Amino acid sequence: MLDENEETPKIERAGKAFFVPKDEIQANGYDLSINRYKEVEYEEVNYEMPKVILEKLRTLEEEIKADLDVLEDLLS
């Protein structure tokens, strides 16, 4: 526990654990919701074009069908 004269350690608020100064908690009406204090970094996600994704799915489906045909032949 920190004494009143000790400074709060400087830990980034994006991690799993961090310190929040008492004054800040008090100013927020003692609301201890993590989302009030945690810094969230959003990263932009770039997806492939839908046609490219569909083509990949079709290719995978063809591979699966070919594998199923081989398995069926083994069971015959």
C-alpha cells in the first residue's frame, strides 16, 4: 500500500493491471469500472475483398471434397 506522500507508479493503463490515483477515482464518484480508467487501443483491420474470400472458400471446399472422395474410396 502506498503512503499518502508516495507517488503512484507510472504504469501504462493498456495492460492487465495498473494503478489509478485516488483523486481520479474520487473525481469519478468512486466508480471502479475498469473501462473508465483503462486505455483501449483500437487497431484498424483490413480485410480482403469479399470476392477473394469467396474464391479461397471455394478452393478449400474443393480440397475437402477431394479428401472425402479419397476417404470414401478407402472405405469401399
